[in-house]
Amino acid sequence: MNPLFPRLPHQLGGYTLTRFLSANEESELYEATQARVNRAVVMEILCPGTERDRESAFLNRARMCAATEALPHVAHVAESLRADGLWFLAQERPSGYSLADLQLLGHMLTAPQVCHIIEAAAEMYSLCEESGLHAGALRTSDIYLNAGNRVQFLSPLAHEEASATAIRRALADTIFPMRPAGVDGENRILSLLQWLTDGHEDGSPVDWSTFRETCLSIRQQMEGTAPTQTAPPAELHEARNRRKRTRARRTRTKIIGMATASVLIIAGLGSTGFLYPMGEQEVLPAAHEGFLTCKRHGITQRVMLNPVSIAAYEQFLLALEEMSEEQRCAINRDIPDSCTDHIPDEWEHICTTAKQTENGLNTPMTHVCYWDALAYARYMGNDAGLPDAAQLRAVREHGGASSLLEWSATATGPNPLQLYPEDAPLLIDMAADARPCPADNAAMRLPRTGFRLVFPTP
């Protein structure tokens, strides 16, 4: 399914759509900014041509979401409007990153994180049941987790209520591919997921209050906030024999396989504190002489604290003109022929505008594509390259923030629906907690796209 707006950003009803998230048969999900208050939101937009009964269901659900008082762990619904012939529902963007974002990079959840998610879902669904509100199943694009393990959901309210069994199984399907494996707590999480999928051993469903209590107990033990018990709670007792556990795994695998065919996982990657563990990105003492020294995978490197400036990029363009054909070919090797001049269409405007600012041509360079950044790194020599996503996150946390979407050396993984090319370069939003954003085109030049370099330590 092609996005309604393949070229972003796009203006719609006072909002600027910035990122395509996911889609189903009748609506699409986008990240956007509400212009008048500069607020980040998630917009669900009804696709044009949707059948009248489905359109009516969408509008009823939108009105219900907007009119319902706040649910625990659910992002505030801002409004439901019609603009440019399209109906949409806007709600505040939850903090952190969705499980769809994290799954695309192969991020595995910790046992406490799984418990936080199930606890929050249990509390939310319990209140929906008590209030008589219709709720639907959660998808990976609906569940957000931030660096502090705070969980938030996009509104689950639905025109037609899903069965309790479907809701629980969908939650298990969402978590199962990202479950902790080979670490402390693995068996407890598998038991929780089996509860969600199959209920008790007699087939009866496990109530939400039991999930809350059990998850809290597990999390407290693993986080060291409660005395460690010699055995897990009775409901999680590991007395199940090997044959029953094997049968449960097979059941879950079948369910996950069926669910994967219908789940849309796209775009967006990353996290701030937990996707790139600090043990993997060790920061040596501090920033020094315009660089942050980082040690990654045993290799010490220096990342620029500031993006490449207009003045520096201008020197690159001038040098490129003076190079021999052989030198230019070396810099442009493997770069598409249409992307080898490295001069943005807005070049004169960029320079003119920068000269009117306080920093002049020391202003960060923008409107560059991935190929421009790669060519500049080759021009600089000395094994210069683009920093990866973890290095950009580290440099942002240590004084190197910018207002740019910066090109990185990290690439996207597989995406079954091919909404983005596999191995597409990743843009890191240095103005938004180093949030990763897949680029559907390496030749894309936007008003905020810039870059910085990383060098080996001398």
C-alpha cells in the first residue's frame, strides 16, 4: 500500500506531516507537528474512497476518542477534523519510540520492560471494561516505550469491541518477537506470554488484575526493589514439564506467524537510552577540541561536536572543481551519476541567508543528501566517515545537539512491505532526542538534512 503522501513534509489542516508510520486497509498513520503550538502528534487519516459504513465507523471512533476522558497510559487525543477532503484523528505523540521502531532494528526488550508494557495494558484495559468502553487490540505501532521505561499507547478505543481473547493474544504476538532470550527472567516472560495466549492450564482467561500483580512482583525482584523470592509466584511456577512447554512454544510460533502476515511494521527506528546500550557506546572522559571521544566495539574514535558548516562545505565544492577527473571519480565511486555534483539547488539561497545570521557561514550546512555527506567524508580523508546512530546519540547527550536531521552510517533492516528500501541510510533527528528516521531515498535533500563526521583517534 502506497502512502497517501509519498513526499513529506506535507501540510494538512494546520498540521505538517513529517513521517509515515503504518497503514491498514482504511487508514494511515503519520507523525506530524501541529503548527500553531509546535506540538508533536500522531495523525490517523482515513483513506479516500473508503466504503461508507467503514467511514462512519471511523468517524464514530474518532468522536468517541475525542470525547472520552483520559485513560491511563493513553496519549491525549487532540481533535478530529476534516481538511482537504480527508478525515483525520490527531493525538499527542507519546514519548519514546514505538515497538515497531525498535523491532525494525532488532531490539530485544528486557524482562522489566515487558512487565511494564503488560502492567500498563492491564490497567488501561481494566478501566475500559469497567467504563463500558469498546477497545481494540494493540499493534506494535501503538505501543511506545521511553528511556525511563514509561509506557504509553495510542488510543485503543474502537467502534466495535474486540474479544478479550483477541486483545490478549494480540499483545502476546506484539511482544513475543522482542522477548528477552538467554537472559535472567526469560522463563517468567514466556509464562506471562503463554498466559496471554492460552490463559490458565484449564483454558480459563487470566484476569488483568493478576497480570498487574504478577508483573509488578517480577519487575520488583529483577530491579532489586523488593526482596528476592526463592521461587516465582505460584501462578508462574516452573513446574510445567518439558513437553507442555515445547507444545506452548509451537502454539505461539504458529500464532506469531499468522499475525506477522497482517502486521505492518515500518519506518522509524531507535530509542534514546535503551536501544543503544551505554555498554556498547562508551564515552571516554569528555568533549575536547571540538570532538567527543567515543569507544565503540573496542575502537576509539572522535566524533565532531558540531555539524559540518556552510563554510567548510563551500571549501569542499571549490576543491571539487579543481580536482582532476581521476580524483573526482575516486570521491564519487559507487555514487549515482545523478548525485555527483553535490551542489544543492538552494545553494545560493543557503549562503545568502546564512550571511544574514549571527554565525554567518559557520551555520551548519543543510539541504545535503546522503551521497553529498559520503563524498565530503572521502574528500576529508584520514579514514573519515559518517558516525553511526549510537555515536550521534552519544554526541547529542554530551553537548553536540543540533536542529538537523543528520545522516548516519547506520542502515535500516528488512521491511516486508517495502515501504522503505532495505539498507536505506538512517537520518537521526538531533532536535528530538536523536530519534532515528529511515530515509526512503538516499538522494533526498531537505531543509534540515545535514551531517557531521567521525575520525579515528590519531
